[in-house]
Amino acid sequence: MQLTETQQLVHDAFWRRVVDGEACGTRAVAKHLGLPDGTVDGAIRRLRALDLVPERPIGSKLVPTEWASSEFLQKYPTALEALSNLPRPDFEVDELPSEIPPIGELLDRREREFSRKKKAHEAREAITVRIKIKGPIGICHMGDPHVDDNGTDIRQLRADIDTVSKTRGMFGANVGDFQNNWVGRLAQIYAHQNTTVNESWAIIEWMIREIPWLYLIGGNHDAWSGSGDPLRWIQRMAKLGVFESWGARIRLVFPNGKEVLINARHTFRGNSRFNVNHGLDRAVMEGWDDHILVAGHTHSSGYSILKSPKSGRIVHTLRVAGYKRIDSYAKKEGFNDQNISPSFTTIINPEYEDDDPRLIQMIPDPEQAAKILTILRDE
């Protein structure tokens, strides 16, 4: 087929713009060639009639994956001829290897990564902890320690840890914020506290090594350490219980086969000015079916006994206040003192059923709880 000089010029310009990923409609080609729109429009109409260029809306661009495919170009053999006539540089660049693995290898790796992550996620839906001693046990749920704060009652913290240490069948537990760990603009607050960062970590290490911890939860202050959290490494070295950031759901399995679920979080979603336990109580009503739900974070105390609408079991929701008894931020904001006790102890007797009030008892004083636990274990 014979094309006029103008038609051939428009044809080649059209396909060159396709290669460059630029608009290839009448106006774009006309501007590219410096020809009147009408002249180019007539040429393109003729080229489309001869099936030498595709039907496309004026001003549109061909999708690169479309025009680069061999199937598409085979429909327009004159395009290959036009493209082959493009000027070539007087140099050649060696093909470089890609840093990205082949797609098959990449997809296989991603499958393995997801499988590993899924397995880890599912294992944490309820972490099994097997209790090795028979009879009742006690868990001293300690609130936020903030060991480096000037307003923290270190004497009470030491007393509670000593009580747990010398009581058979009693374990420690903590819901997070072991230290202030100020970062960013809050780092200026270090000027108003006496304990250094290194001293703070020394106290935390003492805490973790001193007693058997059933669980440790990392709170928002702990999370400020980033991915290299020393708390996690101290916990691993001590070979203690469960450590998770923000929260953990734990399934206690007793020697007689009894199971008790504990849902421990730094805090639960939801607040109320009328009920410090609102977030925990709400979690129960929304379907969390655990025997014990415990949290800290707000430096206030709260305790509720509910009956699960899902299973009928008795559910205990607990918010522990922690050991920071003097708080400049609370004074500034005018918060009322809601600290009943820095810790609460649960005594669990695995001989009883889920709907029996004797299965779990909540006691705000660790020393009193230790005496009751000792009596129950001696029976």
C-alpha cells in the first residue's frame, strides 16, 4: 500500500509517541510535527481506515504493557518498521543483573514469610502456660511500676515482690510501663527525676530476676524503646513467663486439667468518667470470654464481677493502679486519686467450676492474699 509523504510522516510520529508513552491523538501528533490539526486528522483517519494505527480516543495514550506486547504489535506490522527506523546511539550498555529475585522465588519467599507469621499469630491467640504444682495458686497482678519516677513508692514495690518471693504457689505479673523511658519532647522531664536511665534498667533487671513472673506486658512507655527493647532481652535471659507488647491472652492449664483464661493488656479500649473499669467491662459484653481481664495504664483501681453472656462463666475484670502514687501530670489536670492498691492478687482454686465464685478470689493486699493462699494450700 502506498502512503503519501504526509501520511507516512504522521504514521511514524504516531508510533514514536507510542513508544515514548506520550499522547498520540490528532492534536498531540500535530503539535509534535508542527502541522495543522486538520492535516493530521485527515492522515490519521486514513491510517485507521487502512488499519495501520489503532482506534483510540483523541488525545489518549496507549497503555505501555499494551503497545509493548508482541500480540499487539503483530496487528500493526508497519509499526515495527517505523520503530526500527528510530535513530540509535553510537554506544551500547551491558545488561545489569537485578537486585530483585525472580518472581517465582519472590512469591515463594512471601508465602513462607506469611506462613511463619500466621503460625506465630495463631499461637498467641491463647498462650498455653502449664502450672506444675497442684492445688490453688496466687497471681499478684502489679500495676505500672514506673521505677525511675520520683513519685513511685519503691518501698511498697519491694514489699510486694518480697511477699511473692517467699510465698509458695504465688507468681508475679505486670501490665506494663516499667519505667518512664521519656523520649522526644518528653525527654526534658528527665531533668526533674533523680534516677538515671542506667539505674532504671538496673532496678528493672532486679525486678525480673527476683520472682517468678507468670506474664509481663509491655506498655506505651516501654514501647518507646523501639524494636531493640532491652526489657525483652532481660526477660529471655531470666527464662521467665510470657512477655508480649500491649497484651497477651494466656491459658493456664492445671495438673487436674482445669483451664483458666487470663486476658492481660496494658489497657482495653473505651473510657468512662463514671467507671474506671469501663473498657474491661465493655470487652466482656462484646464477647471476650475469659475468666480474668486485667489492665493498668490509667493509674487507677477498679474491679468488677460479671457473668459472661456467652458462656455463663463468672468473669473478673480488674484495673490495677500501679506504684506511682505522686503524679505531677495528674495534679496539673486535676485527676482524683483512684489508687486503692498498686496491685491485686487473684487466688485460683482449680477444684471449682467456671460458675462457682470459689474458683477465683480477688484480694487487694498481697500479704493478706499470701496468708489465705498458704491456708488453702495446706488444707
